Amino acid sequence: MKKPRQSLDAMPKAELLRCVQEHCFYMHDLALYLDSHPTDGQALALFREHAAQYQKAADVYAERFGALHWNQVNDADGWAAWTNTPWPWEKEAN
């Protein structure tokens, strides 16, 4: 039996990143299915659910550990905050 997930704010970095990646995978997989089954309302609802969960997890990750994508750079930090942060593989080495 799968244990329930803890809140996004309490997840360790690796687990939170895994959560983001899982929802992203589900979205891509469902998008492929919806390309050939565009009227499947259940699949579309599932896609929207994973898209919302992906956005929540990605936002929490960006707030706690830094942006995952260029489009998560906030205006207050400016573009320099994105270009001056370590790349993901540099972050993992620390």
C-alpha cells in the first residue's frame, strides 16, 4: 500500500522534485492520449487535475529551491537571478 504524501512544504528537495516530475509525466502521457481521444471527458479532467498539481508542486519547488524553468523567474528578482543561480546539476553536486 502506498503511503500518503506529506504536504509539499514539508517534502525534502528530492521528493518534491520527483513529485513535479511525476505530474509532468502524467500530463505528457495524457496529452498524447487526448490527441487521439479528444472527447474523453474523464481523461481531460485527469489532465487538468495533474496540471493543477504540477503547478502547485513546481511553484513550491521554485520558492524553496529556485526556479526549475525560466518562466518561474519573478519580476522582483529579475533575469540576473535566473542566470546567476547554479544549474540543476551544479545544485545536486553541493
